[in-house]
Amino acid sequence: LLYVNHIEISKTKDISIEFILAKSHNETIVENNFTIHKDRDSRVDDDSYTIIIYLHTNCEGGELIFYESTPCSFEKTITVEPNTRLSSTTKVVIFDGEIFHKPEPFYNGQRCAIVCQVSK
């Protein structure tokens, strides 16, 4: 997947893979405890690419929001809807770990993601 998108990674560096599954019933909001952040201080020692693979995700909310830092705050720049809508569909998001981002809370469904970080 990285090769097809012309993203080169270090073959000798770290890779981190995390599986996240959460479900919400009857409008119960599922918080994720993330603030707006970069992935540079994660389990991977160096600068990294982040790859999020959404599997069987069908919920309200749960968007992945990207931000630009301004002198006084953060401005939303891109919103990625996590829903795949069909059980046989996946959605993949690849981005530089140096980009500010935050997953939003969700409700009424499930959010299933594989989050990978790969050293540059």
C-alpha cells in the first residue's frame, strides 16, 4: 500500500500496529481521550507516517479531523468520515505523523480501526 502511493519507509526502523474496536449502543457517546496532536512522540522512535485502516465502521461521528496550527488556536482543514457503510468495504487514510489531527468521539454504532505507524 505504501509502495503504490510512492511512500518510502525505512526498512530497518520501527513499526507500531494497534487494533482499536469500540461499540456504542443507544446514543451512548464513546470518548477517545485524544487531544489535537502529532504522532511524533509515539511508540515509533523517529518521525513517522500514520496509516489508519477503518474496517466495518458504521457510527455517528468519529471523524478524523486534521488541523493547521495558527498563532492563537488550531483551524480545521480536512475532515475524514470513518464510515465504510458496507461490511465488505475498508477505508485507508495515510498521512505524515507531523500533521496535527484528532479523532472525534462517536455514538450509535461501532468504530473499528487498525492504526499503524511506520518510521520514515
